Amino acid sequence: MEGKFTILQKLSFKSFFTKKRILISSIAAVLCVSLICFFVFGGKKEEDVKAAYVEAQAVVGDIIETIEQSGVIEPLDRYEITSRVKGEIIASPFEEGDYVNEGDTLYRIDDEDAQLSIEKAQNSIEKAEMSLEEIQDDIKKLDIFAPASGKLSDFDLEIGDSVGNGIIGNIVNTDVLTMDIPFSVTDFNLINVGDDVTITSALYMTSIDGKVTHKYDATAGTGSDGSVLKNIEIEIKNPGALAENTTFAATVHTPSGDIKSAGSGIVDKGTVTSLKSDVSGTVSSIAVKNGDYVTKGQLLVKLTNNSLVNSKKSSELNLKDSKLNMDSSRKTLEDYNITAPISGTIITKNSKAGDNIDNSSGQTVMMVIADMSKVKFTITVDELDISDIQLGQTAVVDADALPDETFTAVVTSIASEGVSSGDGVTTYEIELTIDEPGNLKSGMNVNANIFINEARNVLSIPEEAIMNVRGNMASVLVKSDRKENSTDKKEQKTAKEQKGEMPQKTDNAQNTETPQRPSAEQNGEMPQRPSNGQSGAMPTGGGNANIPEGYTIRQIEVGISDGTNIEVVSGLSEGDTIIYIPSTASSMNPFMRMMMGGGMMGGGMPGSNRNGGMNSGNRNSANAGVRR
């Protein structure tokens, strides 16, 4: 504690005082005390002076040091329920005072408009997908592939040519030959596509197998017997070079039997397949030339079309926007069901079923939920005391509204940054949490005493009894074992008065006064300014006339204080009797009470805003930063 007192006193003293000023101030303090004692006690009898004092004994006990502050109870968690959407409330199952669990539905709002928005968003997505698919298909068509195998003909494209929708060449397949051969209508009706066929020619001494590939509905003339004829397409594999304009007759093998043709047909030069471009573009590359043999699926030409590429990007963005609109609509739909964000009690309900909510006119608080399973409150602590506050420290809490109850709180948050006031004082906000709030309600005023330090089984005296505080050293008036003869004392006084001499200290005073420690100037330290109720000098003027008979001044070392009693580290023994003038003494001379209150003789250690906890009976404002 010695270091603590020194820090507090150094902070409270003006650093610019020079040693010369301190010396003058000390002399002035001694003269001031002497004058006070002269005016107060000079005209009084010793019995009257002694009557102003009270006696106390140095006793062994416990000193508990705390910081006391006040705050206002708040819920551990508190939510104001508002709506992000507008509409009619169609359900609200909970009432004020009900307990709700996190996730419970508090309000259901008519979501017809939201459902319609979702449907429209879905339609937009489908349209965007269709548009993108069409564009992607057109982009694929910029690569032109051979639709069949065969010899490329009528192909004259060059790089850089512009191509529109249309035929850009032909592919002639000579591997497979076709011919049209007539059959009577009666036989035509018995033939099916896929039936096997054998063709023969008078020019060749062999037959060739093929298949029926098509039946024509149109008539192909009449036979020699006058019957109506229809053509059937027959396909054969090219066995090699066939003479041009060679005629063939055909026999079709059907389930009903073999059917012979009513005439003959001529073999075509080959199957011709058109090579087409299905999109417009500019030729960027060509893989073949006219007359080359190509196979089905071979890449022949590549086109470019920047318009299609841009259309694809635009369609992709449209599709993305449509999906985002859908997500937004679905998320908005969730807002039509308002759920509890926390578990707690409904302390306010402003909206009910049937009410219309309009979020465009500002946020309307529909309901307030508070988690009162635990409560918290905030206090402010002076910068001189903040170093004594640690997370996890406990505090005893009481409330004026609940005089018979006390609660335990824990420090759960300490502000990293202080708030400075106009008078140069900085305070820090401290949050305390009460795990078992009992009957505490939100908004109640409470007092908290935070446990800081303790000294068990130590010697202590009333704090008001100490004087002349310097660091951890102070002085007290203690009962002396030596008593001088009162008659001799009076005679000495009378003799000196007759000689016109000023009263001097008696040998008793000189012998019993405890030597003082070297002054602050001698130690090379700045003198410390005593704080509230502390004397700047001992009451030395006037000799023993100022001190009741049988008492002397003794220097002691002090420790921690609880605001009422202060620890005596050394200088006294258990049972020693001390005297002091209490600050509340009603019989004291008004001028003396004023000076005592100003700190000329009163008690109090540096930083005397420390209190003894719950029993001190003192209530401090939230801004006082009072420490006890």
C-alpha cells in the first residue's frame, strides 16, 4: 500500500512547486495551525479542550478495501423487434410477460405480395435460361462440321468471307448408291422400308444386295398392263465402278414372298448432302478445299461473330440478375415470419394481429424482448483507481428498491479508453454482471462495492484519528504513561506570562514527541499534498496547551483503509488509547469545525475516497468515481 499512497499523493500535487515554495508553505501551515489553536483553545480551559476529543483504542481486526460506485440495471441482452416488410399481421401468438425461446415465431405477416414476387422472379430465370441456351447454340454453329462422308464439291469459301445462313457446298457420297425402281400398287403395298432387295442387270453377270430405304406416294406412271405404278428407293453399297446409266431390276424379299419390280431403274451418281451454314459470320479458318474427301463430323470451317459473343455475356448477366432477384425475394419472404432472436421475456408488445405494418414510415418497435437470466450494469472508475480493477473481480451489490437483499457481481468488461471531463478528470467504464439477479428488474439503481484488497488480523484505529500524513507515515495523539503535575504546569505558565515570555514546549512534550522522518526536501522528493481531511502540519503552536494532559504526539506507519478504520503497520500496540476530534462533533467551535473539515487536523489517508464496503452507509453519484 505504500506505493499506492505515494502515487496518489504525487498525482494530486502540483508538480511545479519549488522547494522554496514548499518551505514557505510549511512555515505558513505551522503558523496557521498555531493561530487556530490559539483562537480556538487559547481562551478555554483544559477541560473544555479535552472534551472536544473522543477516545479510541487500537484493536486487532480485518480491513477490507473496496471501490464503491452506482449504476443502473440492464438486461444481459435486449432486442427491439421491428419489421423489414409491410403488410397485415395475421398471427401473433405471444403476449407481454410471456417467455419465448430463440427461434419462436413472434409475428406472421401476410406474404401474398412476396409470393407473387417469387413467381415473377422464377419466370425471369426461365426466360433468361432459354435466351442464353439459344445464343449458346448459335455460337456452337460458328464451327461447321461435315454432315456426311464423301467428296466435297461446290465449295469456294476463303478466309475473311462473310457467310450468311445458307448452302456453302455439297458432299457427294459415292460409297452408297441409290436408285428408284417402279412396282405395281398391289405389290407396293406389300413392301416395307428395310426389306432386303436383290438387284440384277443384264450388263453384269452378278447380283447386288441392298435395302428398301423409301417409298414414294406419288404415282410413277402405268405398266404395260395398265396398272398404276409407284417407285421404291433402293440403296446399295458401291461395289466399285459401275457403268453410267446402267439399268437394274429388283426383287424385294418380303414376309409374303419375293416381289419383282414392274420395271427397271437407273443408278444415281451418289448421295448428295448439302453443306450449310446455320448462322452468319466471318470465315476465320478453313480446314479443307474443294474436291477433298471428308468424313462425317469433321471440322471444315470456323466462323466468328462478335455480336453473338456479346449477346452471350448479356444473357449470362441477365440470368445472374434473375437468380439474385429470386434469392432476394426468397429472403424477403423469410422476413414475413418474424422470429425471436434470443430467449427471454417479452417486456413490451406494441403490435398485435390485425395491425398493418408500414416499414416505409420508419422502424416501428413491435415488441421488446429482454434476457433477464443475467443482468449487468455499468459504473465509472477514476483513472487513479483503474489499475486496481481486474476482470473477474467480485463485487457486493445492493439496491435501494430491495433493502433486504444483496447480490454478487463479477467484473466482465473494462474500457480500454477513458473519457475525460472538462475539469481534467478521466474515468473508465466498468461493466459488471450478476449471474443470479433474483428480484432485480431492468432500470433499478444499484450500488456496487468492488473488492480491492484486504488485511486480516491487523492493528487498526479510526481513520479520522490520523494527522500530518506523509506517504505511509502519519501522526496520532496517543495516551502517555507520564503525567506532569497540573499545579506545577499552571505555576510555570503564570511565571512565564508575568515575564512576558511566549509559552514554550515542556520537557514532556519534547521527550514524548516521536521524531519526524527527514523532510521531502531532504530526501530529494517533492513534498506531498494531503488530500481530503489530511493535515499539512502538526498542531504545534501553543505548546501543551493544545494537547490534553496525558497525551502526546506519536508518528506511526499506516497501511490500507476501509474508509472508517485504517491499518497501523507500526508505532502502536493493541490496546493503546488515542484521541481525536471527530469531524461530526456537534459541540466543536464552528470555526474549528470549518478548519477541521478543511483538513487541518482531520483524518484520512491519501485517496480517501476508499470505503469500507456495504457497511459504510455512503452513496456516491455515478460521476464521483468514489473509492472506498
